[in-house]
Amino acid sequence: MTPREIVLLGSTGSIGTQAIDIVRRNPDRFRVVAIGAGGGNVALLAAQALELGVEAVGVARASVAQDLQLAFYAEAQRRGWATGDFKLPKILAGPDAMTELAQWPCDTVLNGVVGSLGLAPTLAALHAGRTLALANKESLVAGGPLVRAAARPGQIVPVDSEHSALAQCLLGGTRAAVKRLVLTASGGAFRGRSREQLKDVTVADALAHPTWDMGPVVTINTATLVNKGLEVIEAHELFGVAYADIKVMVHPQSVLHSMVEFADGSTLAQCSPPDMRIPIALALGWPDRVADAAPGVDWTQAHTWELKPLDEQAFPAVALAKAAGEAGRCRPAIFNAANEECVAAFTAGDLPFLGIVETLERTLAEAPDFAEPGTVEDVLAAESWARAHARALIAAGADREGTE
């Protein structure tokens, strides 16, 4: 069997490093031909490139291209390779590097880029005819209409554990028989807390996720439940189910990854331990499974799994995301971009925790009447407005506090 050729975007992040672990253990199934990352860790990027023997490496920051080249030589020296005994991969640098890599000859592009910067690579991969293993939920959130128009049926395979679970459960019945989708949420660092108890939480508190090991932005998004709001929009875009028929339940154990209820009253759930290597491996191998991607549930032991309704008063982000999705007209892009600004402000100490979603709500309420996006430029314009408006609201709030 010829190995499936993979382009891996976001290779130095959590998704990327776990994907490489899967490839490393399955050399007969997969071969990575190109990798890309933002450029914050060129030493790791160079080590990955030389280990995998890739044809091309991309960095989104053009300023680190020379640093990456030096890192190649340092890594080769560390491995005991003599100068001239190895071939340097092609280096792509700059804001279009990930988009160029998404069109590199391969079978599957895994998009693990963080944030709305993942939209252009998503569209490039789809237009190039690649299978897209999508871990960048912001692509569908910010540019849902564009992605839907570009994708052929079955071209996108979700990597998020919840959407991977839904895709698997949907195989158990026809789309016409689907009654509702149920996404599960771990509840983040603050599950069970009231709104009053969230007033003075710190960045360190928000980053202390009880289950998953993720990057800081995603971890804070799970604390606000914005992440689940983004996933609701993503589920609507992926599976075409109405927002009213997508529910969220809090499941602290993170073993039931999502469920599909069918018209006859049956519910199918996908369960596995909280290990992202399982959905990543399935996306890389889709529709086939990869043996021993990660350990399964230990069925020799007793288990108690909880499911609780989401407290929308303490965590209003999901309802806000649904409203943005139903409104359309770039509202989801505004929701996502404003949130990125708010998370940065919270991390910097310029915005309280509850101020994140409060600022999102005000930004959406005060947004002009954008048209439904027809181009990437339309999305970028809405995002640019959202970022500027959110920053202005944050600055105005800081000014008010300073005069009190």
C-alpha cells in the first residue's frame, strides 16, 4: 500500500505534534511531504522537517526565514550529519506560505493553523482538490459560505473531537432521519461556577483546564465557552443542521465526544478517552481507522459519566454564537475576530474575564449591516472592523476604570 501523502499546517502546535506522532508510528500508512508553522519555534520546525524528510517547509513570519535555515544546519549537526550530506527542503516564508503549502502536491492537507488565518489555506486546499482534515474551526466560522461553495461532498473531514464524533455517529442513519446534534463540553476551567464567582478569576485560573492540553487561546476559549459556540457554528456549516437543532451538554469526563439523536428516538454516541490522536488519526486515514492510535476506554473498570445542561446565564457565549450564526452576514466572522482581540486583552490584563463575552456582545450589537461574504476580502473587512471596534471598547472600558 502506497503511503498517503500529507501536508501538515501548524506542525509545531498541539495538533501538529500529535499528528507527527501518528505518522511516526505508521510509516506504511502516511508520509509527510510538507510542513508549516507560524515561526515561533524554528528549532522544532527544523527538527520535524529533517526527521520527516519533507520537500518543503513554510513559516508565516518572513523575518524568521534565515533563522530557520540556520536551525536546519544546527539540527543536522546535532544529528552528526556532515555538511552536504543532506538536502535542505524548499523554504516558503511570509503570510502566503501556508496557502502555498495547502496547494502542494499531496493527498490530504491537515489544517492545524490557529485562528482565522486558517481560512485562506482551507480554501486553497479545497480548490486544489485535496482532502482537507480540518482542525481550524475558524475557517468554517469566519468563512462558512465560502468554504461550503468550494468544498465537494465529503472533501472536508473534521478533526475536532466533537465533530469527528458527529461524523462517525451520522454514519448510523440517513441525514433525513437526524433529529438533533448534541455537542458535549468539558465545561472548561470554571464549570459549575456561577456568574458571580467568575468576576475575579485570573489568567492562570482560566488556563488550568482540567482535561485537555491545548494552546492558551483555545484553553481560554473553553473557559468562556466561546470555543463551544464556535463549534456549534462549525457543526451547522459541516452538517447542515439548523441551529435550533444543535444542543450543548456539559460532560466533565470528556469521554462522550458528541451524540446524534435520530427521529425514532435512538441516540448514537461516540466515546473514547480524551486523546486527540484518535480524531487526528481518523481524519488522516478517513474513512479507514488507524489501529492503536491511542488507548481506548478500559471496559474492565466501572465508569460514571455525567451529562448536565449548560448554564447559559453564567456562560452566555453559546447562545451568542448561535444568534450570530443565524444572523449570518459576516456575524460569525465578527464574533470570532472580536473574541481573539478580547482574549489577547484578557491575557494582557487589560480586560476582566467576564468582559470577554460582554465585549463580544456589544461588538455584535453595534456591527454595521455587512453583506453575506462572497470573497475572502469580505471576511477580512468584517474582521478588521470587529478587531478595531473591540479594541476601542476595551480601551474605553480601561479609561473609565482609570478615572474612577
